Amino acid sequence: MKTQELKYVTRRRAAVLLGISEMELSRISTESGFGHREIAGEQEETYFTYEELRQICVLAVQHVN
């Protein structure tokens, strides 16, 4: 069985992995410039790399302290 390695995660999955709300993730994403928006027709989704998630974690921790 071949396993696929995910290179990007959706905003919803990223929020779950980081333990924050999607709204908070969207705010951090907008302020920091992390994430990649994809628009297909009327649907819009934001994707994050694992490196971006790591950097968001660092920002979120700094914001709390």
C-alpha cells in the first residue's frame, strides 16, 4: 500500500493541529502573510505548509507571552 505525504493542509485542519479557532488562524494568517489562498469558482480555501504552521506556532506563543 502506497502512502501519500501531504504537503499542505487546509485552514480547518491547520486550526485543529494548532489547537486554535479558524477565526484566530485567519487573523494570524492575514497579519503574518502565511498561507496560500486558492479560489475555484465561488469557493475559497486557504492552505498552509507544515513550515508555515511551525512559524504560526512560534507567533502564537510569542503573542500569549
